[in-house]
Amino acid sequence: MKAEILKMLTEAQDYLSGQTLCDYFHVSRTAVWKAVRQLQEEGYEIEAVRNRGYRLVKKEDIYSGTGIVSALKTRWLGHHLVFMEETDSSNNQIRRLAEQGAGKGTLVVADQQNAGKGRRGRSWLSAEGSGVWMSFLLRPQFQPESASMVTLVTALAVADGIYETTGLDCGIKWPNDLVIDGKKVCGILTEMSSDMDTIQYIVVGIGINVGIREFPSEIRETATSLELCLEESVNRVKLIDAVLRHWEERYDAFLQKMDLSLLQDDYQRRLVNVENQVRVLGYSEDYVGISHGITPTGELIVELEDGEVRKVTSGEVSVRGVYGYV
């Protein structure tokens, strides 16, 4: 009810009477008053005037669970939200919830991570107030070999959401990094729990650098944030809503064909290393070739100097530009 009241106050042009809220939720005036008090305690400036009702004074989004729930326009994703001021990793938290039986679409959003994770065991800088650090749970019916395509679906959705919210056009460095002007602004980590032929669950983790103004020296040349690119603040609540709405759309297209054929053209238009020389860093060998885009199942097509064409699976390798990150 609290999130719904916040949404109604946000959309109201004038005072919203207590009786209107009572009638809508079929509760007492005391219950409405308690919900409003809780919102005020979370930081929302709500004015209460006798015989007029309640009015949200500042219609700006506070980064809270209530604010995110009230802003979400998704069909199913994120309807069960766990908001955490601080956690080790949103992916770890979703895994714990999954093992306890949480349902598909469960979303964890953390304002700060102390042990944020990237691919191949790397750490992820995720300080308080500086980004969108979120993970959600899937319980799909498809086979484990299809799971890697979810990473590419997610990359497209994040690019869509960033563009809708900020107007910034992101490229994708296969398979899962979002880049602006050659610097990484978002990483995606997809993890799976499965048997031989059955997926128990998939965790999709998204880390978007939003308000970071200064990066450590070791990543300063390869990392950026939305606010550095825009030189203005970005509403993280609206960004979360946009990314998750676009994710549902892109995921529907994936499920329709059970591959990326309906998304392939859009993905390749954003692919920063298409028709460029790339270095493939594998577990057993490294090699250089020309990237020719992706297959309908998400492998990167790389042509070696001798004409051999290899299809690279995302779980196996890391791909870099020959002379740098991109």
C-alpha cells in the first residue's frame, strides 16, 4: 500500500484526500496516516492539510525500495523487490533468496556492494550512491546451453534503458560490457545453477556506473559513468524502470524463437568490435582475428589470419581490442 500511495501522490495534481485513499485501499484513516508517516520517515516531503488531504511537496525520486516499486511499470519483473542499503553482492543475495525458494522476477537492488562481482572473478567498484547495482532471478524452462544468450539479451536491454533515460547511445563490447566513447559504463554478470539438462535458476546481475566522478588510477582510462558523460545528474529510479521494461521486451523476443534471431540486427548495430581486429583471451590459448558479429545463438564469429573461422562462446573467453580495452 505504501508504494501505491507514493505513486498516487506523485501522479496527483493537487491534494489527495485521506478519504479517497481510504476508499481506494479499503482501509481506515489511521492505516493511511501510518503509511504516509512511513514515507515521511524515508525522506519524502509530504504535506498534510486538514480537510484537503496529502500532497507530495517535492516530486523527486528518493532511492529507496518504496520509490522503486512505485515507479516500476514492468509486467512481472521486480514485483517482489528487496532493497538493501548495503550488501556483499546483489548476485550473492539473489542466490541466497533462490535457494530459499524465491520466485522468478525477484529483484535485489543495493545502494552499496562491498564485494561486487564481475566476470572471471574480478571485483566491481560499487560505492554508496554511485550506481545501479541490481540482480534478478529467473526460473526458465529452456535448456542450460541457451542460458548464455540471456547475457546478450540483457546487454541490449541496458543499452535501451540508458538511451531512454539519458539519450546516451551505448555500444556493446561482446558479450556483456556497455561502453560509451570506448570506456566501460556497465557490466553484466549472469550466473546459473543447473543439473545436466535442467536449469534450477539464473541470476542476472547488472552494474551501471551512474554517479562515479573519479575512478581508481588502474581503471581510469577504461571506465566511465553516465554522469561523467552527461555532466548532469541521472535519476537512478527511472533508469531501473527503463532497463527492466526493455529487458522484458527483449526477453520476450528471445523466448519467441529461443535464439537471438529477432535481436541479432539490433545487437550487431551496437557491437563496437564488429569488423575490427580483436584479441581472444582463452583459458588454453590466445589468438587474434577479425570479428564478424554474432551468430543467432550469440557466439562471436572471429576470422583468423589463415582464413579459419571460429565461433567463440561467451563463457569461454574474454575479448579485447588488439591495442586496448575496445
